Amino acid sequence: MKILCYKIEHYSIRLYGNDQKGGRTRWGDKVILLTSKGRVIGQAVFAREGAKSPEAYRSGDKIYFFAPSSQYSVVMELLRRPEPVYLNWEAVNDPKEKDDGDAFFSTEPLDGL
């Protein structure tokens, strides 16, 4: 399957406190907005301790990477590297789940594979 690959040129971080509105509690407390060529290409969202993160998905040309909070420091290490980092989406052929796929980071461009 072909991989959609974006070079991450900039990122911004949002750290949320415990936010309860009505019966809803925010499950993700760390969000990294990822941009390339002046536009948002995706988000990396990290689950609050004890919360379960949903599966990654793609919406249009944006990639949503979800992970437990334990992976936040690893992703930040990657983004702080002087070398380029890429956000990728690889579609998975799953007859039970339309538009299934994997979101992941890489240290080399993987587009066109």
C-alpha cells in the first residue's frame, strides 16, 4: 500500500488540565499540532494517565496519531532532532473496517512506497 508522508516543519504544543464539562472528561491532555508548508497536517494526541487512546485515523489530508502518555517524551525527542521527521499514514486493507490504517513517525521520507 502507498504511504502518505508529510515532512514536519513546525509543531506547537497544547497541555490541558483536567477538564470536566457535564459528564465528559478530556481523555487526552497533551496535543501536538503538526504543520508542513504553512498548514496543519495532523495531530499527535496523548491519553491522560489511565485513559485509553482511540485508534489513529485520517480525515481528508490530516493524520491523527493517538498514543498513551508514556509515548509523549519519545515523540518530543524525535521532533527536537535537527534532522527531518515525517508523519505518515499507511492504509490497511481490512474488510471489517473501512479506511483503516496506521499513523506513525519516521526519520526518513516513506512516500510512494
